[in-house]
Amino acid sequence: MIIIKSTLDYLNTYNKQLNSKKIGFVPTMGYLHEGHLSLVKESIKNNEVTIVSIFVNPTQFGKGEDFNSYPRNTERDLALLKETGTDIVFIPEVEDIYPNNHKSLVEIGIDSDFTNKLCGKYRPGHFNGVAQIIIKLFSIVKANNTYFGLKDYQQYILIKNLASTFFPYTKVIGVPTIRENSGLAMSSRNTYLTEDEQLLASSIYKNLIMISNIIKENVTINHLSLAKLFNDTLLKKSSLFTPQYLEVYDTNLNQINTYIQNQTFIGTAVYLNKVRLIDNITF
Ligand code: PAF
């Protein structure tokens, strides 16, 4: 496994060794879990070379969010990636990705119809930061196939749209969420939770299933009453929950008022104590 620490070193390797190879790319912020490794395995299965980046991207964290405390353990990540069969790990420094102290940063404008929903509404600037790092990484790595977890569904849609505009040779592939036995979606942020809290957090997914069953039965989607039912059921379970949103769309994130089989999407964000957890279901 080759470890590359700067853009120039990557470009050199690319020009010398990778130019004509089928490249799979998995961008991550590290602190890898089974969810990330499922993306890596998918890439290894379908490409000649698999590249994983580890970079905690400062521009996608808002003020007061967890950039400084975001869990990091590069040594452990490298051991897991090696064991999984990764070919190249790209671990750039912030100054390499955003030179001149971010002064050369290009601001990305994202359609307000997109940023006014789901996480976009509650994390202003977050998707601009995601778009910046993805444009930067995609232009460096020049992959054929890229892999993203569907747990971050809105991010997946954003990146799919970005790629179709700016990187038409790069395919964006969504990989299903990996869950604990309890149903809790795997996330690096789960490490902020105690074992008991992780078990409690699994009610989020159970409640998503409950809401999806109601939509299937009723066909008409009553957005307000579904959100209220979701919140009330969670709060009945524990007062440690603070639900942030529950929103229903089609799988392209367009508004819908009736159920469409296999193309209906519910996304949610819920605080458990101070930890913000997201999850979704397509049915
Ligand atoms: O999903 C993540 O880990 C990050 O948002 C990503 C896509 C690696 C961009 O920093």
C-alpha cells in the first residue's frame, strides 16, 4: 500500500503509473468503520486500482461544530485499509488542499432549493464545503468510479450532480448504509455515544421504518403529522432525544405528496444529548 501525502506526489504517481488504469476512489474523513470499508471493498471489486483519501475537511464544518474534536486515528485507519487491500492512501495536509491560508478558495454556489432542505437547512455552508473538497479531490485523483455511503444521502445527490457537470468521466456510486445489529447506522460520530446511548439511538431507524409503513398504508403523505408522530415517539422513548427534522421526498429529493413505490425517501436528523445523528430510508 502506497501512502501519498501531497497533491504533487499524487500527480507524479498518476502520470507515471496510473494514467491508463481503471481507478476507484473512496474519499473519507478517516476514523474508518465497516461502512467505509464496504465502499473500499466495492471499489476493489470493480477497479484496477483503489485510492482512499483521508482528510478532515475544515470547510464543511460550521462554527460550533465538531471540526476540532472530530475523531482521528490515522494509524488504525491505515492498518484497516491495508488489510482490506487498498492500493493507495492519499492523506494531504490542509495547506496542500487549501493553499495560501484558504485565500485562493473558490466559493461554490448551490441552488437554494437544494440547501433549504434536510441537512442543508440546518448546516448552512456545509454543502458548499463538501462541494469544494469534492471538486478539489476529483480534479486531483481523476477516478473512473467513486463510492459514497447512502447514509449521507443529500451529500450523495449533490456529488452526483457535481460530477455530471464537472467530471463527466467520473461515475458516482451510492453504497447502502451499513448498520449495527440494533439497526443503528454506522458513523464515525457514534464513538461520541456510550454503549447504552448507541442502543437507544437505534430507535431512530426503528421509527423511520414505522413512518415508512404508515406512508405505504395511507399513500397520501401528511408531512406535518408524520414529523410530529416521529418526534413524539422518539421523545416517549427518551427525553435525551431532540429531533431536528423529518422530511419526505422522492429519491431525487423533489417534493411529493403521495407514495411512490421504491422511490420514496425519508431523511432525519436527531440529537441524542449533544450528538447529531442522521439516517434515512428509501422504500
Ligand atoms: O462523507 C464524508 O466523509 C465527507 O463529507 C467527504 C465526502 C469525505 C468530504 O469531505
